Amino acid sequence: MTPRQKRIWMVVGIVGGVGLAATLALQAFQDNLMYFQSPTQVLEQPIAGERSFRLGGLVEPGSVTREPGNLEVRFRITDNVEAIEVSYAGLLPDLFREGQGVIVRGKLGADGLFVAEEVLAKHDENYMPPEVAESLRMPPLIKQVEAGGA
Amino acid sequence: MMRKLLFVLPGIAFILLAAFLVQGLFLDPSRIPSPLIGAPAPQFALPDLADSSRQVSNRDWTGSPYLVNVWGTWCAGCREEHEVLLDIARDSDLPILGINWKDQRELALRWLAELGNPYSAVGADLEGRVAIDWGVYGAPETFLVGADGRVLWKHIGPLTLEAWRVDFLPRLAGQGS
Amino acid sequence: MIPELGHFALVLALLLALGQSWFGLLGAARGRVAWMRAAETSVAGQWWLLLLSFAALVWSFVRFDFSVAYVANTSNSLLPLFYRIAAAWGGHEGSLLLWALILASWSAAIVFFSRQMPLPFRSRVLGILGLVSVGFILFLLSTSNPFDRLMPAAPEGRDLNPLLQDFALAVHPPTLYLGYVGLAVPFAFACATLLEGRQEVDWARWARPWTLVAWLCLTVGITLGSWWAYYELGWGGYWFWDPVENASFMPWLMATALVHSLAVTEKRGLFRSWTLLLAVSAFSLSLLGTFLVRSGVLVSVHAFATDPSRGLFILGFLVAVIGGALTLYAWRAPALQAPGGFAPTSREAFLLFNNALLVAAAGLILVGTLYPLFMDALGLGKISVGPPYFGIAFLVPMVPLLLLMVFGMHAAWKYSRLGTAKRPLLMLLPLALLAAVGLILAGYDHFSLAAFAGFGVALWLMGSSLVAPWQRRDRWRSLPAGFWGMTLAHFGVGLFTLGVTGVESYRIERDLSLAPGESATLMGYAFRFDGTREVQGPNYAAVEGSFTVTREGQPVTVLTSQKRLYASGGNPMTEAGIHVSPRRDLFVALGEDLGAGKWSMRLQYKPLIRYVWLGALLMALGGLLATADRRYRVQLRQEEGQPA
């Protein structure tokens, strides 16, 4: 082979290799894209049960319950319009509190219960995940007021 | 020629990236400008939450700057910002007018009794008529009204000390009072 | 008064930075020696002024001056002295001031240590660095002034975020910034080369030690951050592919590529325009990282103060600096000619592959980091890219990179020749695979193909890096420091791979609910929960859970984990209990009182995790050794001998 041919082969090798790497990575990319939904969006257009997604909102005050001694905790995540019941068996982050913004990652069951694999709370006192801040701008509905009075 | 083009490519890629970043910068939802900013604040007269025989109106407060805070006990974001409002009420002499939006009287009163009352006066807006005048589309929202009765700023979502420091205080300083 | 002094010094520093760029660039262009000297004087003055400014800020912290808004926001009267000083860079404004100071320090170091460079070239380098400095100081003064006063003064500060009250995190940002900002130096060298249209490649030799130092600081900074996250966040993870972590990792990958490509440019005069582009990109990515972190365009758990006006400023700065450099590149780089070629398995070829793979990894991570932003900008919904993507995107280019490294270390320049290293390398492969099997059988309960491959490659690489020193064992003393640096760094890569493989393949994490007296068993270790007690710290109160760990009835250790509440208020914090040994870490984190006498807790078994950080530190140490190479020092001495 002449040096020129060798160079051409090398370039082909590099482009091919990088292309293969990119293809593999993009494949992984497709599988790992995770959508973010607010409780209202979940009820309007639920994401199929086998796919994980992220649900964000505020932990509804007074909704955190657990059986004494049991690791599993239940709470509702709300965007002030709708609320989704969430179950999580594991350690809650230090910054998890009622009335605070959180994002949970997991799957929605057929019974409407969201089973979380991970709970993320904000790191900083003054910080609210932007997605959550945005989902909170939903106008309140009358039934919400009624629920508040019940 | 082709070779030269190759060297321009990084620059082009960067321009594309920068364009996206500019757009990304302005996505922050709480920065949607309100048409109300700079306009005269809408007048309201609402029954006093504590004593519905009396009226709360922002007309009584014109002449000096004041805050209008829209809240409800059903709103978790309001709970989150409540301590900030208490701090503001304690540390400054700026009056805070509350608009209790689509709420129930007893619940609202109990909320104030339990958590503390940062408001100089609270009007009960049960039907949400006033909130429509003010262009409110979610609680909490907080308006800063200047001494001349014009809206200086509108904050969407829970108020934070950071927002108070960055968005409100400088505008208030321009009021000279 | 002191804060105003700091503010004033900052304004003067801005003027001197302007002088530095003006005299540096124009002096070189017009060949005026006096101007070029003036640029150097400006550097020195700017450094002293920034040091004064920073000292004024630290002073305000030490003296509890809560009339300074930044001090009131990031410290309080209960904060111990060490953390009060560290709090000076614990927030946005102060850390930016530190940036500016570090940048000025790099400029000053160039004035002192790079006397062998021709004056006009050095002047241009300083001029470019001056421009960057102007941008940073303007940013400080216009949007992020750390000396802003609070009227009236706050009676008490808000406290430094408790997460940041930690030794590693106090040291982590300055180290990281040293690396981030250090990348401005090769950037300035590249710009100066392009400005001069320099055909010689001597700039690569001058830039190498600087790049190495910046790279090793970045390495140490990232490692400290990872170590901190591991024990302080209470989750026991060492890397989260968080946007902020990615923002530091992408420049690292580019800088690693640059360190290697500079070698080719210096020794063989090849890859010239490519090396220049890498130098520009590495610093660009470090600026981009700053933008992403400080502007709040990306969701991240590391929320720094976020503010669109700041974002806009950095973006403008980004466009000016990177756009300017890339325009210069498009204009001047095509004229650079590469002499001669090289054979397909020569050292050049291996380093070319190294560069391609590292850049590909950085690119894939960039795509994953920015993709949510693109989707959002196009109105296609809120999306996040899960960590598994980054895992794969990183692994795919890394596996071939590791395999190529085994041979690349021994390849000769220009020709396809592995020489005497070929046989030992091939003999090492079965040995490494055998050792990998042994490691798995001896240490773990199941066989995993991924672990086998990972251990095998890691051990092969470690062995391979020792082949060259072994073959030259009779003349160790005469081997250059650069050679030892390379050996150590590549051995570190192997050790790092070993650690990552171990943790990723065999880690065990369990969230449990236990009552005092109950135990749980992980990998043969029995953890008995002994209950909780109240503990009082200097500025916090805590509940402490203690755990007795035994293995086959033999006591191993007693671990304690605390749930702390800081006096300044805010949220609780978890302090994990960790037991370290060469084989594994045991990790316990106390959760919360679940009622009925039970507590939630997380128990973890982390095999070989220490080697992740140890490997990274060896890489940095290798970089340090290479910087000490005689070739760079001799030049300095020669220059000292000459009349100035």
C-alpha cells in the first residue's frame, strides 16, 4: 500500500469506528429518554405502564403516610390541580418535606398508583426544579376548592 | 476549497449551539412579562376576610408602595412562600394586601392563625373576579405596586428571598420611600 | 471600609486587565518593546489588586461583616473559622472572584516561568489572557459584585449550605477552578499562534507543561468532587452524570486529548491545526460549563444562584471568546502545513485514535447534556436523559481506547514498530485474564462477563504500563521524568478501570427498616443496628445511629451515621458511616424514625471503590511528574543565564 492508501484506510477506520460508537450510543439514547409530566398531564395522557418517566410537583401537605415500622411510604404529588398517589420503598432524601417540590422517577401502575424507584428533592433551600415551577402555574379548578373544604 | 470549508465547520457548529443556548435562557417560565407591568393597578374592593361587613380596597393604600399577594389555602406553593411573606412583613414596613382566592373563610382564617399573618389586610375573592382583573392565572402570584399606583413587578409562583432581593428591592428603592 | 477597598481594587484590576490586553496585543502587532513590557507590568499589578480584593472578601467573612450581602447570604456567626474562609468561594459571587484571581495567577506565572518564549509571542498570550480577564471582572462588577452592601445590615447571616461545610468541598472548587481557568493558557497559546500565523511548532513545547498542570488540577478537582458526593450526599454514589458534573468532565476529556495531541505536534510537527482546535475547544467547553451551571438553563441538583441576566452576560462572553477564536481558526489554520506522514500503527496513529475516541466521548456527553435543552427550545416537551445513556456513551469509546492504550504506550514514532515490547504484551494478556478470573472467584459470589472483561482489560493495562520500566530496569535513574509520568498515569487509568468495574459489577445497596437489635447481612457482613442516641455538635444537633458489623462472628467495626439539624435552620443532613478497606467500603446511612421502634436505613457494600479515586489521583500524579521533566526545566535555566 502506498502511504496515501494507508492514510485513506485509517480515516475510513476512524470514521467507521466513531460512527459505530455513535450508533450504539444513540440507541442507548432512545432507550433512556425520560419524559417529565405533571400530575395533570399524567391524567390527560398517561405514559404506558412499562415505561419509566419523571413526575414532578409538590408533596401535598398532610398526604405523607406510612404504616409504623414499614419502609414503604405513600404520598401525593400535586400541581395544585390534580394529585397522583405515589408509593416508594426506600430512603427519602434529606430535603423531602411536605409542601416541597420533588421529582420522582418510576412507573405508573394500572391502578393509578405511581411506584417510584427514586425520589429527588431539591438540593438548595431556594431552588425549585424549573419543571415543577412551571407545572405549578396551572389555574386552580373549582373542585379543588371543594376538595380543600372537605 | 473543500479543505477550507472544513476549518469553518467548528465555527458553524458553535453558532448553532449558541442560538439554542440563547433560546434556552429565555425559557424560564416565571419570566413571562405581564402586560400589567407599568400599567395602573386595577382597583378592587373586597369583603374583609376577618369581618365581611367591612371592605378592603387598594384605594386606601395609594400614595405609597404596597404588595398584593394572591393566595389560597388549597395552594401548596402559597404555603411554601408563607415564611418569606412573614419575613418581609417583619423586616420592612411595606404593607402586604392579601387576596384570598377561591377559598373558604374558616380555612383561610385558621391558616392565618396557625402560620402567622403577614398581611396588612386580606380581601376574600370567592368568585375570583378580582383575580381576573389582575390577570392572575395561578396562585401564588405577588404584585409590587408603586406610589403612583402603577404595577412595578409581578412575581409568578412561590416568592423566594432571592426573588425578593433581586426583583423587588431594587424596584422599591427607585420609589424613594 | 474594607469591602469598599476590595471593590475599588476590583475596578482598578479591570483597568489593568484592559491595559494588559491592549499593550499585549497591540505592542506585539506594532513591535513596540516598551508596550509589551507594560503588558507584563499590568499582569503583576492586576494580580496584586485581585489578591487584595479577595483578601478583603475573606476579611469580611472572618470579621462577620453581615452588612455585605454576600457574607450575610453564605455564612453566620456560628460558622467555624475554616468554613468562614471557605465560604468566601462557597457562593456564586465569591467563587467568581476566585476565578478572576486564579486567571491572573496563571498570567503572572507565565510572566515568571516562560521567559524562553519570544517577547512578541508571550505578549500576545498575555494579551489574550487579559481579554478573558476583562470579561470575568466585568461580569463580577456588573452582575455579581461580592461587595454589595446590605442596607440595613443583617443582624445574622443565613449560613453556608450545610452540604458545603466539609473539608473536601472547601478544597474542591479552588482545585477545579485552577483546572478550568488553567485551560485558558493553552487557549491563549493557540490564539497567539493563530494570530502570528506561526509555522514553527515550538509553541507546543511551551504549552505542554501549562496544559499538563491545568489538566492535573482538573483531574484532582473532579476526583475531590466525586469523593465528596460519595460520603456527603449520603447516597453512596460517586458519579451521577449530573449536568454540573458533565460540565467539568467534558473539558477534562478534551484536555486529556490535548495533552496527547500536543505531544505529537511537539515531537513530530503533525496534527497542528487539530491541536489548535483542541486547545480552543477545551477552554470553550470549560466556559460552556460555567454558563450551564450559572445561568440555570439546565435542571441540576447543584443549583447555583441562577439568574438570566448573568446567563446572558456569560453567553455574550462565550460568543465573543469562542466565536472570536473559531473565526481566527477558520481564517489562519488552513495555512498550516503538516510535513511528512506516519505508519498506521506508529505512535502518531495511536494518539490519533486516542484523540478521536476522547473527543467522541466528550461529544456524546455534550449531546446528552444539552438534548433536554434542545427539546425544550423546540417546544417538544420536558425530557431528561437518564444516567444509563451516559454510562453507555462513555463506555463505547472507552473500551477501544483502553485496548489501544495497551499497545500505544509502546509504539514508536513514525514507524509501525512495537519492538521488544510486543512479546511481553501478548504474554501478559492470558495472565491478566487468568488473574481476572481469580479475582472474581476469590472475592465475589457470581461470575459476570462484564466484570471479567473489565478486570481483564484493567489488569492487562496495568501490566502493560510496567513493561517499559521493567525492560529499562538497568538505567532507571537516567529515564526522564516524562517517561515515569506517562507510566504512572497509564497505570492509574488501569487502576481506575479496575475500581469502576468492581463497583459497577458487584456493589450491593439495600434500603431497610430495622429495630434496635435486629441485623441484616450483605456479602457475609452482618450489620446489627444498636439503636440511636442524641448528639450535640458545634453548630448542629444530631441523632446518631450505631451499627456493629461482624463477619463470620468476628467483629469488623462499629459504624455510626448521623442525621443532623443545623442551628441555622433548614433541612436535615445525613452523615454516612463508612468503613474502608482495600477490598471494599461498607457504608451505612441512617434514614428516619418509621415509628413502632423501627428506623429506615441504607446499607451498602462497595467493592474496590477506593481504586476509582486512587487511579484518578495516580493519573494526576503522573501529570505532575511529566511537568517536572528536565526538558522544560533546562529551557528555564538557559534563559536565566541570558541577559534579559
